[in-house]
Amino acid sequence: MASDSLYRLAFEYKETKLWNKLRDDEVFAIKLPDGETGYISIMGMAGDYIAIGIYIGRKGFDSYRIIASTYEYGLQSQLLYQECLLKQECLQCTFQDKDNLSKEEASEVMDYADRNSTSLEGSNAWPQFVKYRAGYCPWLIQTEQDGLYIAEALKASIALAGMLNQETLPALGSICRSGKIPFLEQNGDGYSIRSIEMPEPFPEEYTVPGINNDINVARLKNMGKSGVWECELVQYPEPVRNAPDEVPHFPMMFLAVESDTGFILPVSPVEYFEESSDKLLDMIVEAFIIQNICPKVIHARDKRSYCFLEGICKRLRTKLVIEPELPSLDGAEEDLLEHIDDSEEENLQDIMKVFDELVKLSDEELLGLPDIVTNQFEVLVKKNILPEQLSERLDDVFNFTGTKGGTKKTKNNVISIKPDMPSEPFN
């Protein structure tokens, strides 16, 4: 629950219409009561999103840099682009239409407005206080400190609007064109202002997983090397949560596509990647073992993916190179995003149509399916996942369960298109 003082500052700030004078790249800084530096971006000049954001410390400012560069230059991968947009480490006071607020939020704002004779007329009239954390869904602020940080940002922005109205300040410059940032520091009832240097960016660091299962690595190393695989470590595009009171978060996933066939390595996403990177690498090794293939060459989309795979590739003597242009991987990402966008009912209908067509195939047509497909059917039959009619039809042809008296054809490879999410998706 936001305090009355925070709502008062939000409505006072809205009256300044500071977003008509500052672009979101004209960042300024303030000194916070705990000694930290807050970097403030004023959003709204484009007219579609009215907000004030405060990025705390050097880490927060680095996340602002990532967002700014993503908007300016874009990224090769659609999934990477989406992930970068969710890397913000900031607090925001946004102004929304009522329909964009929950019933509880709207009730809280209306209660304040009624008690303080505040108008809620017009568009973007309802304040909302949101926290952004990398790897998590934007969520309502939940701590008193977050509220205090937003309050300090609002107070400083109101003061800066007054200075700009009195023309006591030179025009602020874009941080893209200047190495300095205006710095406001509270001085009694007012603010003094000077310039400070932008903080240096943090050096790039990437997660390097350990290898826990030496036996599996040895097994994979002894398999025949085959194929060029296009790979990317990327954030899964839908959030999950394990409990109703948990802030929804985004798992990480490893996408690997065989260049010639377009088939996808079946590796499920993992939650809390920083603590689970070793687990994900073990899952990748196991997935290749199931296919009975050791990759001959791996093309990694970016340096993060390269660093994640470097250790295992050295062990396997698999060639690893960075290659941003990965057409087969691009196609797999498009299919994944399209599949996620479809409703569950539409997905189920499509799956049932495929099952109906498979049942109609002759023995020869089924036996002509690629190994990598029929081995997937074997896993599904043995786990009793498929409809009974289709399961029996496949078992009659391939004798997956070993109960039909003879095997007509054996298969080796496994492919799964839909990642097996362990947690309930957040809607």
C-alpha cells in the first residue's frame, strides 16, 4: 500500500508536465538519503507512456544503458531483444488509465483522491508505483525503502521543473552525447545543482557453469560427432511462479537447432539460472546422449552463449565459434513465439489434428518418418502420453514396448518442440 505522501508527490509531479521539457535520455542524478546515487529518466515526450524512473547506483545505471542501446540499435534475436527490455533495475511512478490498474490499486487511488479532492479526469490520470528487476515481471513496490526512493525522485523532479520554468538552468543534454550528468543535492528546503561524470560501465561478466557429471561427458565424447548446431542461451519468453505470492520470474532456456534439419534439442528451461547453470549444462549433455550424437560444430549466437558452452566444448573437442547470423535458430525462435502466443485450446486442436493424420498413415509411411521423429514417439508411447489409439498404432508398427513379437524398425533420436515448464505460467 502506497502512502498518502507518495500519492501527494505523484499528483504534484504530474502537474509539472516535466515530460514535455525533457526527453527520456536527458538523465539527471540525485543524492539519496542513504548515500546512494539515483539516476532519473523522465518518460512521456512520445505521449504513449507517462512515467518517472529512478535507477539506483551504478548497477541501476548500467541497466539503463542496456535499455537505451537496445532501443537504439536493436538485436539480432527477437528473444534477446525481449530479454534486454526486461533487464531494467529501476523503480517507476507511472500514470495509467484506470483500466490498467487492479481493483485494489484503483480503490486505493480513488480513496486518496476522494479524501484530498484530487481530480482523476482525463487519460493517464491514475498513479502506479512499480518495481523492475532483471529476470522478473514488473511488480508493485513492496518495501518502504522502494517508496522512499520514488518519493525522493519525485521531489527532485518537481524541483527541477521549477528551475527549468525559471530558466535558471542550461538545457540538459543527452547522455549519448555528453559524459556528464546534472546532479541535484538537497540543500535545506531547496536543491543545489552541479555536474558529475557518468559512472563507468561494469565489465561484461558471463556465467560459466561447472561440469558435474564426468561420466556423461565421457559417454558423449565417445559418440560419433555429427552436425552443425546453432545455439543460444536466452530467457524463456513467458514468466512462471511457484506460489501465488511469488513475483513471477523468467526461466532461462538453451535453444539448439541442427542447421540442416531444423530439429530442436529437447532441453527444458531452468528457473533461477545463476544458481542452476550447472543443472542446465547437465541437461544439455543428457539431451545429446539421448540422440546418440556429439555435436561436431556449435555456432553460438553471442558471447554469453559462447562462455556458457566453452568448457564443455573443450572437453568434447567440439568446435565452438560465435556466429550472430543463425537462420535455423531464427526459425525455431519464431515458431516458439508463435506457439506461445496461441491459446491452449488452439494448440490442443492443432495437436489432435496431427494425431488424427498419423493414425491414418500406412505402415510404410510411418516407417519412412525420420529417426529423430520416431524416437520421440517412442518416449511418448512409453510414458503413456499419447491418445490410446495413436499409441497402439505406433506400437504395432515399431514395437516400442517390446510386446508385439518383433521390431520393424529401430530409432535413435529424440526431439521435443514444446519445453516442459515445471511451473504454472503467469497470466
